[in-house]
Amino acid sequence: LSRKKKGSANRRKAKFKVAKLHQRIFNQRQDFLHKTSFNIIKQFKIISVEKLQIKNMVQNHHLAKSISDASWGCFVQMLSYKVEKTGGQIVRVNPKNTSRTCSKCGNIQDMPLANREFKCLKCGFVCHRDLNASINLDTLGLREISSSEENACGEIVNPSFGKVNLVEAGTKCKLE
């Protein structure tokens, strides 16, 4: 497109081809997000996600493109409306120190972003950094739900995320 002369018919054709490619990529992303969110909703009743400030994260010019391409906001939005239809719950958790805290003993330690393996200096627990963070998110999400109060109708009411259905025993999120 950049090599074509402005105003020419060939430039118009090239512009159409580029737009068609961008539309195809967009459709592929949307399809992947819909399928993934549907599989998660089908598998789990309670889903814990981080309360991310995506607008602030995109200001980092080194990571902005990757964050935008991942479509985190769109994914959480899809999870939210699909959860409402299925009667599950989505819990937004504060992400502070989730990847730096040991999921076994609770020790918080400094972790550079480049280090992908979590090694607790206190108890010796070793696992992938993202797996450790997801265990912590799950724990915080379940703690958020258990701290909710029950009203007279048997519904759990929590000011942070409104009315939700009671959680059945054995529906705790599991990691694969």
C-alpha cells in the first residue's frame, strides 16, 4: 500500500486488501475469545479475574501493542455477560502482589518480570510464576465470596459485585 501512488486505482485496491486482512485478524481474535470464554464458563461456576487498569498499562510503550493484541478487556467483558446467562459468578480481585506472594505460605518476595519460575525463599515451594499467581487469585476470589453476607432470601449480597447465586459445594475453580 505504501508503494502505491496516492489517488490511483491500484492504491484503492491495495487499501481494500489491507482492510480485508485486518478484518480477518479481528474475526480470528473474536472467535478465539468467544470459544475460550465459553469453555471456561462451561467448566467453572466461579471465576476470579484481576481488576486490571488496562488504560494505565497501555501507557507503557514497550508492552502497549502486546496488551492491546491480547484483548484482556474484551475477554473479561465476554466472561461477564456469559456468566450472567449461566448463573455462575465472576469475582474481580485486586491484583496487588499476586505473582510475588507464595501460594503455600504467604511470603511476599521481590520478583523481576523476566523470572518466570517462582521459588519461595521461606518454604521452598517452586512452580511457574503464572500458576502461582492464578492460585493466589483463586484463593482471594473465594475469600471474597466467603466474606459476603447472606440475605433473608438466601442470596449472597456483596456491595462490590451485587447479588449472586449461592455456590454449591465442590464447584471451586480448579487448575489444569
